[in-house]
Amino acid sequence: MRLRALLLIEQAQTTTATAMPHWISQDTSKMTDEAYQAYSLQGVSRTFALTIPQLPDRLRVQVGNAYLLCRITDTIEDEAVLTIDQKQAFASEFVKVVKGEQSADTFATSLFNQLTDNTPEAERDLIRNTARVVRLTHGFTLPQRRAIEHCVEEMATGMIRYQQQQSLDGLRDIKDLSDYCYYVAGVVGIMLTELFCEYSQEMAAHRDQMLELSVSFGQGLQMTNILKDIWEDQQRGACWLPRSVFASCSFEMKDLAQHRSDACYQDGLEELIALASMHLANALEYTLLVPAKEKGIRKFCFWALGMALLTLRKINRHRDFSCGQHVKISRRQVKATVVATRLVHGSNRRARWLFDRVARELPQGPENSTLTDPASASNKIEQYLSGSHK
């Protein structure tokens, strides 16, 4: 199996991947809401437009819908001309829209009129069509709606909180980084777990373990994105790296760009890469709790994990990179992830072997280290599931 796997991965890396169709703005007035959702996904996330169709029929529309709702929340956060107060007002209004307590059309018109050309056209189109997305949401089962509503509310609350703290000085410490990752990505992991467990009784039997691992899964993916986007974030006045990791360095966080080659900076980056790698190892354990017969869900998880792992490996090889494009994985590597997944998704043993092979050059964290405070993680999960946001 090992030789066959390596040959196929090598073949995939030397073959041009099948290109996703480019998103082109068009008249969607005659599309069904479900068709519009698929169209919009192509524009706002080529990665999720690739992975979500792998899911079973009874999950595909729900997960795609949840992603678009999170993207709307993200668009509110990203629009630079909005003040913190405006972002907070729009985020709060959107939560009510998702819950069916406020008009989606009124929200969409108000927000759309505030967006600038800095917001990509696909996202502006999504905002304009908020009502179509929310109509789908309101047609889901009550447990599905509850999971999605809690995710949007928790994400919107946390994002605004961290927007108020955004600066080039970075976050205080690893705990702050973990909290930020929870609000941006961990809540999505919990939401997906709730949807998966509602879909499958076999997964529901492992619900508690999967919920705990889902937060770590989300943090691994988000930390990889944070590391990849260090310099793009800097350009827009943000830094999500923890100051405590670089406390011994002679420079201040706001001067980070001038010290990419400093040993102290690269040592700090190594520590964060090791932490992200440990979270991705938890992502593997999460994925292996999905029954092997659920090929679509396993593919969905393995593809996200594989692409994050390859990105992290690229960051580790080029720690002095100055642009996210320099460490972005190629289409060939995406294709390699797809091919490798076909070989291992049905076997836990093969999946562990492949993960270890790809991750072996990544720095390792200290033995017996804890990724998060278990009590804090449990409190977050309990708060999320109860819908209590204090």
C-alpha cells in the first residue's frame, strides 16, 4: 500500500488538478434557493465548494448553508469602513435574522449599502441575497436550526469582541489565541459535530468526545490560516500572534515585518507551528471517529486536514516568507490530497500512517503538553449548546 500511495500522490503532484469553474456574476433571479446557494459557494470559497459536495445528501445543503451564514458574519467583520459600533449592530441584527426574529431583506439592504469595493463582488452578491440563504435555514429541522443559530450567534459575539482588541501588538498569550480560534473556527467544529450526530446514531454515540476534539480541529485549521496570513493581516492593522511566545525577542510585535529573519522570531514561529500540528493530530482523531462507511464525511474532514497539514509544512520550510501566496499550497497539492484520501479514508491504520508521513518534518511540542484548558473548553462547549452568550 505504501508504494502505491506514494506513486499516486507523486502522480497527482505532477499533474494539473481539475480546475474549479471561475465564479462569474450573473442573473440568479430564476435560480432556486438551493441552486443559488451552490452558485454562491463557488464565489466565496472555492475550497468549500469542492469539499461540501462530498457530504451525504442529508447534510450537504445544511453545511453549505451554515458556511454561507458564517461568511456573512465574516463580511461584516472584514468591511473596513464600518465602525465597531456599526459592526456590532449589524452582527446583532443578523443573529436575529437567522433566528427568524427580523427581516432578512431589511438587513441585506442596509448592510449592502454600506459595503465598499474592498468587499469582493461574490460576497456583496451574497449579502444582497441574504433572504434566499435564510429561507433555506428556516426549512431545516429544529435540531439543525438550533446548531446553526448557536454557531452564528457565538461567532458574531466573539468576532466583534476581538475586533475591539485588534492591533499590531498581537494577542496577549496562547490562551487568548485559543479563545480567538474558538470564536472564529471552534464554533464551526461544534456546529458540524451537532449536525453529524443528528444525522448518524453511530457518531452520536461518540458525541462528547467528538465535541471536545472538534474545538481542537477548528483551532488547528485556524492557526494554520493565521500563520499563513501573518503579513496580509499586518497590512490591515491586525496581528493574531501571541506576544508571550515572542516575549524574549528584542523587537516589538508592531515591528515584526523587519525581523522575519531573526532567530528569535523563527523560534517563536516554530513553537506555534508545533502547537498547530498537535491540534491537527487531534483533527485526525476526530475524523477517525467518523464511521468508515460514511465516506463523504470522512472525505470532507480529511481534505480539510490534509490541505492544512500541507500548508503548515510549507510554512515550516519557509519561515522567513513575506507573503501568504508564498506558502499557499498549489492545485497539484490539492489534487494530491484528494488522491491520498481515496486510498486511506476507509482504513484508520492507513490514515495514521499517511498523517505521520506528511507531519514527520514538523516540529513537535513537549510531551504531555495540554493544548487547551479542559475546563475552559468544556465551559465553551456547554455555553454554545445552551445558547447562552454572556
